[in-house]
Amino acid sequence: MDFTISPALDQLRQRIAAFVDRRLIPLESDPSSYDAHENIRIDLLSEVRKEARAEGLWLLQLKPESGGLGVGRVGMAVCYEAMNRSIFGPAAFNSAAPDDGNMMVLELAGTPAQKERWLAPIARGEVRSAFVMTEPHPGGGSDPGMMQTRAEKQPDGSYRVFGRKWFITGAEEATYFILIARTSDDARRGLTAFLFHKDQPGWRIARRIPIMGPEEHGGHCELEFDGLTIPPENILLSEGAGLRVTQMRLGPARLTHCMRWLGLSKRCVEIATAYAAQRSGFGVKLADRESVQLMLGGLAMNIEIARLLVMRAAWELDRGGFARKEVSMAKIQAANTLHQAADIAIQINGARGYSKDTVLEWIYRYARQARLVDGADEVHRMVLNRHLAGEGSDFWRWPVAGE
């Protein structure tokens, strides 16, 4: 596991960091940069996306044949961390959820015709997409086996969908949707992944769910399906392969969340250390107080632990592994570190950090969801325990060359 990066990747990282510093971070302090849901205005986003694309900083996650830069998961870890030092970074480079994960799974699972129809417009930034899986009780959440939404096969081979979904990120702005629905009661082959367009009849957005933090474009919505008809050519992989599609998507998508959260964590440290270096109280700079040094030193260590876990998981994915336990460890560490970073930075900044004079309060509200999205901490700890029970001491084994 040599995490030395190539000069070309480092140059790409530096170019992304320079774009973030020059173009994106200044926008954060201008109230007119934001839409009503505290994200970057769509028209402004279109401008910065054009600039990022013109500078060759577009679509890192896809292969060159799909229009991307093909940097691999390790390269993404390096670059996503740099891009998300700004809260506007991922959207600017077309690397924001849920499009990010949707594009990666469409590249892996789509037929050539499906890639042309459903992937290419997202990759070009012409449309947005959503991943439709989570359901209200008693439906499926972290356990897809509980899924209630059904896709009933018709005599002509098409499917009609009935059910409810909720907390579907980006749904209000999405044109394309990937839907996971039940097609049988088989424990392993009972789910199927479908593609559908927003203009198809038989479904609706019941509401945009208000949340504590700032929202992704399109919010988090509750959807109702009342006979949406989907032709068989819009199935990903095959009928009954929905669980496999879900696993193909969620593992890498979870890890890209972690990559981005590391960038935000480092931004919190930057804001905190800059303020501590200039702010004095009782004749002593904050930076010279042992209590502040202990907070920042411990935080720096936790960020580095998260970085190593993320890179370890990315390396495993690049070598063809599933990286299930590696992704779970990275997810827990990165999510909790982001929350800690925002909390410590606000504490050091005092009332200034709690105000909207910095982006810290934005990051703090956003950070609380990190321990829930794509699997709560407790679910990932259960996954790790399952691996421990099955592997015993081999849980910690070293990779051996040639295996």
C-alpha cells in the first residue's frame, strides 16, 4: 500500500485547489451566491461549471471513454479532498452526490445504449439525477430486504410501480432517476433497478422534506408511485439484480462522501487556526493556549486517521476488491471527524463561529447528517462486527503480494 501519488495527479490536485481558492471560496461570503435552500444559485453554478470544464477540471470519477479524467478511486480521494475545501466545490466539478454515485454505477452496470441515453447527459452536466431507494417505515432503509415498493410485471413485459419512497436526495431538480423496487419475494433476487424519466406519468413528489441543515439542489423528497410504467430496456443489469446494483453503487458512493468530508474538515481547521493566530484574550493569543493546541492537535490526528482509512479503501477498490469493511471504517471515522472539526472550529471562533460570518455554522448543520446518510454509524459497526466474527484474527491481516 504505497500511497505516493504521481506528479501528474499532484498537478491536478494543485489546479483544483487553485480554482477553489480563486473562484469558489470568495463566493461563500456573498449572500447573493446562495439559493433559498442555502446552496449555490443554479445560474451561478452554471457559470463556474463552464469555467471548471474549460480548465479541464471536470468529471474526475469516470473513465476517459465516458468523458471523464479516469483518475481512479485513489486519485479521486486526493482530488475530492481538495475540491471540498469549499462548500460549493463538488457541484462545481460535477462530483456532487447523488449524481456522482449514479454516474459511477451507470458506467459499471449500463449497456452501451443505456450509457448513451442515461449517463452521457449527466456527465455533460445537462441534467441531474436521483437514486430512489429509501422508504418510510415499515419499508426499507439501511436494510433493503424490508423494501415495500413493488414493480409488477405486465403481459407486455413492462413493469408498473406502486409504493412510497422518502429522503430522496435531489429529486426536485432531477430529470433521471434510478429506482430500486421489489419484483419478487426472493431474499437475494427480489429487487430490481430501473431507470425512469421525470416526465413519465404514474408518480409524483409528495413533498420536499424540511431538514436541519443546508440542502443539496433538489432537496430531500418524499415520492409516491401509482402505476409508473417502465419498459424492460430500462432495467439495469437484469431483473432480480437490484441488490447487486445497490451494492455496486453504495460502496464507492459512501467513500466519495468521506473524501469530500475530509476537505470540509480541513477547511474547519484552516478557519480555526487562522483565527487562533490573530485573536488574543487576557494578553495571550488563542494559538498559544495549551487547551487550543490540544484541540487542534487531536483534530489533526483524527483527520489523518480518516485520510488513511479512505485511501486504504480507495486502494482496495482500485485493485478490484469490494472494500466493504474498509469503506465502513472510513465512513464512521470521516463522518465523526467532520462533526468534531466543525464543533471545535466553532468553539475556537466563539460567537463568530456560531454566526454566519464564516461557513462554520453551515458546515456544522451539514455535518450532523454525515453520521446518518448511506448507513448510520451503528449499521457500519454491525458490518464490521460481522466481518470480525467471520474472519477472526484475519480481520487485521496484511495483504500479501501475489494473493
